[in-house]
Amino acid sequence: MELDIKPLGLPGEDRRPLIIAGPCSAETEEQVMTTARQLSKFGIKIMRAGVWKPRTKPGGFEGHGEKALPWLQRAKEETGMLIATEVANPHHAEKALEAGVDILWVGARTTANPFAVQELADSLRGVDVPVLVKNPVNPDLELWIGALERINGAGIKRLAAIHRGFSSYDKKIYRNLPMWQIPIELRRRIPNIKLFNDPSHIGGRRDLIAPLCQQAMDLGFDGLLVESHCCPEEAWSDAKQQVTPEILDYILNLLVIREEITTTESITMLRRQIDECDDLLIDTLAKRMRISREIGQYKKEHGMNIVQTSRYSEIIDKRGAQGSLCGIDPECIKRIFEAIHEESVNQQVQVMNRN
């Protein structure tokens, strides 16, 4: 399905990055207004604030709901900024639009539920409002695209995507793994969609926001959705990942924006070398799979199991060490060889099951 998308129609959309900033949660009227005034002073044109907050576990601050919407209205009236908030169901959307909220976004947990997305999409039929869709919590590109298709199918043409990273069981440096290849593939599949990065939820720590913002710009993202609070240490939710408006301004002024330019002869030659390397990689992989099939035949004839755990562990450890010596992240090497091993097993299964 080809999406029918048009520009978001937001101030600053014609240059990168388009910034949407504000607190994780609208906690008090004073907090909302103080943050709004500070953001406005630094030139921010769009303010975000969570009114309904889906929490992982019960007991945390889940937002004030409709009570907080007048605070956003006042911030809009006083500063002239547009206001944005997250909606998870038709009731949220209805109340937000009644309060004059300019931009809606769909959270990661909602995106993961096609029933919820469809109900939300149906409630927005006939409404001309920008809707931003976060990636689902799990790394499922099709689910993300499906959510975008559902909302676009309801007539929402001012549509964009937000990359907020993906949940992981293992503890890593990031709160949510960036897995940059997924939003890059989304952009390849839907070239005209605006792509925002949410460094706050990816990093989970304020010291990671600046490098994540720069990486997003280097990868061609259009905008940034950043959590900014007048007193981050006192925030009622996600305190560790919020920055003051002043620090946000400092981060944004440090960003290097590299625009796409016409390909030069020098880079064309380098890309040809990349193509040659890729050809060699494919040839080598084909040879490796041929040997795997021969091993599969040997195991079949001698009644051996396909997966030899000790051998697999030896390969992963040895190749990771080799990669490190060559300046390649061992985790990258591990992922590559896990994929190679999976295909090798598939090849041997086919040999085993062949009459």
C-alpha cells in the first residue's frame, strides 16, 4: 500500500531539525508554564507534554488526563507555540482536539496493538491534524508500517514517524536499542515520510541525548522529539532522561547538519569498491553454504545432530575476537555470524530431509 502523505504544515518544517520539545508529563500548571516560557525563549515553536501516561507498571504517575489540557491551552495562548500530546484511544483524541491540541502522537505500546490503532484511526476520520506514529516496542517494521497505513487509510495525510528505539531484555548502554537499520528501512520503503528521532527514550539518560541527536542528523532524520523540563531532577516521570531548555538549546547549537549533495566522482569510485567487496562477500557466503551442505551430508550419513553447540560457540568467540582486532565491534560480528549460522543450519536441514 502506497501512503498518501503531504507536508505536516508545521513551523520550521523546511529545515532540519524540526524540534518538538517539552516535559515527559504535564505535572502542574506552574511546571508547564515555566517550561513553555523557557522553551519559547530559546526559539522552540512546538511543545510536547504527556497528559495520559502509559506506565510499564501500576503505581507510577499516569498523568492528570483532561485536567492538564487547559494548562497546554494556556501555554499555547501565552507563547504562541503549537502543542502536542500522546493519545492512545478515541476518547483521548476527542478531548485533545477539543482542547485545541495541534499535533497528536501515537505511543509505542499503542502502535503494537492493531486493534487500538484502528479504533484511533476510525475516530480521526474527517480530521485534518498532524499525527506522528512511534515505532512499536518490539523491532517489527511491518507492525510500524501497518499502523501508519491504518491511520493514513482513515484520511490522515499529515503523517510522520517517530523512532524511539526498541525494548531489550538485556541491559545495554541504551534504555531502548536504536537499531538504526529499522527506521532507515522505513525511509527506504516510504521515502516521503518525515522521520523524527526520540533520543530521550532511546538513551534513557540525559548525557546520551547530544550524541543521539547528532547521529540522527547524520542519518538524515528530519526532526527531534526531545523531553525538556524546567527542573529535570524533580520530574515526576523519566527524570533521568530530561534536560533543561537551556541545555537543550546548547545541544541543538552544537549539531552539525550535513545536507545531501549531488554524488561526486570520488564517492562514486569508493562505492564501486564497496560493490566489489559485496560481490566477494556473496561469493564467499555461497562457498561457505556449499561446504555446510557437504557437512550436512556427512552428519546424515553418520547419524550426527545438526547443531554442535561447542563448535558454534567456538566460531562466535573466535570471529568476535578477529573482528575486534580489525576494528569491528564484536557485537556486530556476533550478529552477522548468528545469521550465517542460522542459514547454515537451514541448508543442513534440507540435506537431512532429502530422500
